[in-house]
Amino acid sequence: GLLTDQNTEQMNIIFDHAINVANEELGLSLSSLKEEVNYGDGYHSYNTLCRMLETGIAGVFGPSSRHTAVHLMSICDAMDIPHIYSYMSEYAEGFNLHPHPADIAKALYNIIKQFEWSRFTFLYESAEYLTILNELNSIFGMNGPIVTVLRYDMQLNGNYKPILRRVRKSLDNRIVVVGSSETMPEFLNQAQQVGIINEDYSYIIGNLDFHSFELEEYKYSEANITSLRLFSPEKMAVKELMQKIGYNIEQDEFRNGSCPITVEMALTYDAVQLFAETLKNLPFHPVSQNCSQRTESVRDDGSSFKNYMRTLRLKDRLLTGPIHFEGNVRKGYHLDVIELQPSGIVKVGNWNEYRGYRPERLAPTNSQFDNIDNSLANKTFIVLLSVPNKPYASLVESYKQLEGNSQYEGYGVDLIKELADKLGFNFTFKNGGNDYGTYNKTSNESTGMLREIMYGYADLAITDLTITSEREEAIDFSIPFMNLGIAILYLKPQKAKPELFTFMDPFSEEVWWFLGLSFLGVSLSFFILGRLSPSEWDNPYPCIEEPEELENQFTIGNSVWFTTGALLQQGSEIGPKALSTRTVASFWWFFTLIVVSSYTANLAAFLTIEKPQSLINSVDDLADNKDGVVYGAKSAGSTRNFFLTSEDERYIKMNKFMTENPEYLTATNQEGVDRVKTSTHYAFLMESTSIEYNTKRECNLKKIGDALDEKTYGIAMRKNWPHRDKFNNALLELQEQGVLEKMKNKWWNEVGSGICATKEDAPDAMPLAMDNLAGVFFVLLVGSCCALLYGAISWVLFIIKKARHYKVSLREAFKEEFQFLIDFNNYIRVLKSSASIYSRSRQSSMSAGSHKQELD
């Protein structure tokens, strides 16, 4: 049962939430009965409690009023019903989880000693707080500081100004204040009105609810205000409570130390966990109680239950730290020492009973905005990393056991440190795993890192997190700090097996075709010019002075043979005699000299340089599964989403393949890299920056083709986060100053790199194309054409001269010579033929010598 007399709605929500947590964690079936009573009304509270006892409740929680709680406690004790309350009390009655006044006095003593105060004013609200003063005097002893003691609520009317004016007129400007959460906010307000909250005064507030007060107007007062708190608002369970009672933690309203959860709320939550743990180990069977029949209604097992509850040592599911009892006094907790600064409440130390006070004050900020805006100074953000995920974040390899932020290193770690140096904030790293998360528009639910950011469990996430439209609906991103794209990671091309016609590689296919055509063209030129040129017709029998016929050496076969011999740089028995054939031969010899030399030189390169061969060379080869190469990507993330949403036919085909073959998808990028290294028929699709990092360290890996898309990485943060612009400005400055490029060079090209940089890739041997040999082909073509033209002109002049000599018709002479010219099967010219017009035109025959002279 819960009795409330203030903050009823919030207390009811927290009470029910605590019961739900206990039921879920311990498998119990606790239920609650809640009633509201008037503050300080003992009679009303008594009647309400009696009605609750008649229902058979197992324990009573509350109310806040001390007067009422003491009255109800006596009833519960009489009936052996556990009564739990949450206000400070020096009396060890019932169950009280609030720190004892003597322990608070010890904490104040350690802080005063740390501050080295030689005198101070002690302001207290009422007599119950004198226990703290008595304990302080006892600890200080006779040699303690000078203490002026004043009660600030003398008239019990809420007017503290007369006492505060006395403080202002006194010599003491160091003040210790102890009082209830109800009066303390008004005390601070009136102290400011009196003029004693400024740079001349220092305060130690001995109230554990200081973090829940409205402190905005005191942040810039320059007064040194120190206090204590029992729990940190950064705890996940505290954030859940804030959401339960209706506060939107995404608005950053209660971040960095300030929190609406009071000590009473937190202790009520913890008391429920303690009660449930006891019930799990010692079953408790509630029965109806009657306030008018006390003796008959006393619980038989009530004392055992209460005694067992005091013997428990509980650590889990608690807001205020571990719980155990020494007698009836709660122990096990520690207190945060906090300070009010312009940026809000900042933790500056820690106190527990055994170690005392330990300062944890941060070094002065070097924020570049100190003179303009220090709203981020000393704020602490929770930053998610993906560990291990080189080079963005990984664990430091060290022989020592590292803890906290010092255990992480990487590009993301350095980037946050640079931003923290510029903006003055503090940060705590948290491993967010390798699930970056997805967002479902329909259900408004997210997973992984996105969920942590959306629900305020973390402030930032920095890793290889791609900015996508889907993620932008759930969270915000900073401006990009890195540009990249999806690419293909595959094995480096392997040495190709020699092919049967490898000797043809020095020339391109086009060159071989032109070389063949040139060979045939030159051979045909020799054949034609051989028939046209009179000098190429020889006496087949040199011993006969007057031959009857002449023979031509440039037959089709001989022409091809001569051309072949010259191409292979070998001699032949054939020797051109006419100027035209010698011209063609000279140009052909020059051509073969250049071509053969080029072939020989390039052949040496092809034989000495390995020509690697890759099964795939582009995304098209991959999409077609060329040579049986399969592929995959990280099963969840932006790379996979790219193929799921793409409208390109190639990528649709690839998405279908990966959907039908989920065994090729991996949980992490590193798993995909390892798979590529061990398989010659597997390619992995991942971000180009990660490929660049791995190829610098794995010498047998290579990036294939160009990037498939363009994307960027950004720092993830909550939607409409108020500090986004400051982070964007700082990132722009880091980019302009070249810091981002230096950091990338450090983690990509320096740290752990250099393994594959010692051996440069050998240049590829490229076949010679027509662009390389076009000139020599042109020279051969011009020379052959000139020779053919000269040969044709010489043939025409020869016919004209011969027709005049024999006094025959020029037309008849041309006709007979042309018919003989095109008779390609005839390589013998008969000199004395009755069918020749030359024989018919003259009666006398010519001698072989004179004929030969004529021909010449």
C-alpha cells in the first residue's frame, strides 16, 4: 500500500513502475493499493491506513509528512506490518533508506576540510537538523573551525530574510545550509533577494534534492554553490522514470546533472525492490487486519519478514546504489559532490563512508566559445561506439587493464576528442555493438544504436554510420565528416595461365589484321609491278644470245615468298631489278624493320611481366556471376538497404541474388573481409573507406571497379537536439583546418599500415595498337602507291616507244600488251610469235640481242 500527501500523481506512477520491474525481474505478482491523504493530517491518515489494512496489504510505504509517518509507524509496528519511509531521521525505526544524519555530517565534514574553511555559518531549518551540527562538532573536536549557528526559519512563517540580513552583515561569507526540500528553494530565492548569492559567497547545501530544484536564475550568480546527491540522472533506470512521469528527455531540459526525480521518489522505487527481493526469498501471506483488534491481528511471520529484510544485501535494479543495513541504519551508498556552474549541475567529486571525499574536478575547459557561449562547458555526453570496428573504434592493446574512455582508440575517438577540445564538453564512451539499427515508420520503433539515441540512453553515436533518409526520420545527423560509396572488395588479380597463342599478345588484334593486309598488298604489288616492268623479264637461258622467249621471276608464289623472307628478316634468291619493284622492296624492308623490332621489344615485356587476371572487373561481371563468383554484404545496414531500394536493373538483380542466398550475407564487415581472403569466388560489397583501410593491410585484396553510389558518414544525435549547430560549426572548422584529413591519414595510412606499400605494382604490359604503328603503315602505303604509279607510267611509255619502233597502231599495241598483262597464268613472253602485231608489221625478224637492246 502507498500513502501519498504530495506529488501524488508522480509517486503513484513511480510506485507502479517499480512494482512492474520487480514482478518482471523476479517473477512475482505484486499489486498496489494507493491512497492520498492530507499533508500533516494524522487522523485522516489513520482512517485511511485502517481501511487499507482490512484489504490485507503486506507493507506500507509513505507518506512524506514526518508527523503523519511517525503516527502510522506505531500502528504498523503494533501489527508487525513493514513500514517504509523516505525522509531523513535520526531515529532508527521502521525501514528508512534515507542516509542517516550522522553520515551526511561526515560528508559535510570532508567537504569543509577539502575547502579548508576556518570559519563558517551553519544555517538550519528546525531542531531535527541539529543532529548534523552535533555530529560535525564531534568530528571537528576542540580544534575545529569557528561556527556561527543560526536557525533560518525562526518565525515558522516562511520569512527567512531577517536571518539572511544578519548573515550579510556578518564577517562569514562561507555558509553551510541544511533544511527540507520544501523550504530550501524558497531559502535560495530569499538569499538572492537579500544579496548574499554572488561571487563573494560560498555555499554547501546539505540537501540531497538540490538537483531537482529550479536553479536557472542562480547559474550565473558566480556564487560557489556545492551540494550532494544520492544518484546520477545519467542512469538508465532514472531516465526511464523521467519518461514515465511525463518528461521528454529528448528536449535536454534535465540533462547534465539536473533531474526532476526527487530522493523520495528514488528511495520509494528502491524500497519496492528491497521488499520484492525479501518476498521472493521469504514468502509472505497477507491477511486482513483490524485496527480495533490489535492483539488478535498481529502477524505471526511479520517480525521474521522485517528481520530478514534487514539482513539482505541488494545491488541490482537500484537507483541509489547498493543497500544493506547496519542495525536499522541503511549503508552501502555513495554520494556525488556536485557544483552549480553556468552550464548547470556538474559532478566535482565523490564521497563514501570508507574513502571519504575524493575530488573529480575536471581540468578547466579550453573551449573556443568561452568568450561567446559556454553552454556546452562541462556538459557530459554519452557517446556510442561500435567496438571492435577498426579504424573507427577498437580496444587499446595494452598489458594493463584499462577502464573508461582510455580503453578505446580510433578515428571516431579522436574526432570526439577534437570536438570536445573545441566545444568544452565532456564525454563517456559506450560500446553500442555492431547493430546500427533500423527505423519502422509504421510502428515508430527502432533498433540498435538508433533506439539508444531516440530514447535518450545515449547522446551521440560515431562510427561508420551512413546518413540515410530512413534514419533521418528517427534521429538527426551532423554535417558529413567523410564521403564514400559502395564498392567491391575482391582478391587481387592472380597470375594468368599462359594461353596457346600468347605470342600474339604484343600486337593488338587490329594491328595483326593490318599487318596481314599489308603483307598481301605488298605481295600483290610485287606481282603487278613485276609484270609491268620490262626490266623484270629475263632470258631464262643466259647462254643463248637470241632467246625466243623471256621469263618473269615475280610469280604469285615468288612474290609472296620474297615478301615473307623480308618480313622474317631472311634473304631469298629473288632480287628486284626494276626501279619500281626495288622501291616497294625498300619500303617493305623498312616496314618490317620497325614492325619486327616493335614486336620483339613488346614480346620481351609480355614474357617478363606477369599479367594478372581477375575473374571479375566490374559490377556487371558480378551481377552476372561471371565465372561463378558469388557476392554478399552486411546483412543489416545502409549497404543492404541500397540494394533493397534501388531501381537500377543490375542492382535489382543483385538484390534478388542476395535475398535468395542469405548464406552469403554477413553479420559484420570484418566477417565479409575474412571470407574474401579465404575464397577465390566470393566478393564483398562494402563502403569504399573500409575497403581502402583493408587493402592497405591485406596485400591480396583489391577494390574492383568504381563506387556504385555516393553517401556520407555523420555523427548521430537525437531529433531536434539543441546542440546540433554547435557541432556542425566545429566540424566545419576541423574540415577547413585540415584536421579531418590528418586524422584519416593517421588511421588509414599510418597506424598499422605500410605492410603492402614496400612493393609497387608492376606496370601492365599493353599490346601495341594502331595508334603506335600507324606511321610506319602510312609510309609503306605511300611508298607502294608511288611505286605502282611509277610502274604504270613506265609501262605506258614502254608501249608507246615500242609501237613507234615497229610502226604499229598505238591502240593495237596497248591492246596486245594489256591482254598479256592480265594473263596471270602466263609468266613466259614469246618474242617470235606469228600472232603478234609486231611480227606482222615487219618481214624481217630481229635478233635476240637487238631485241634485248630494244627492250632495254
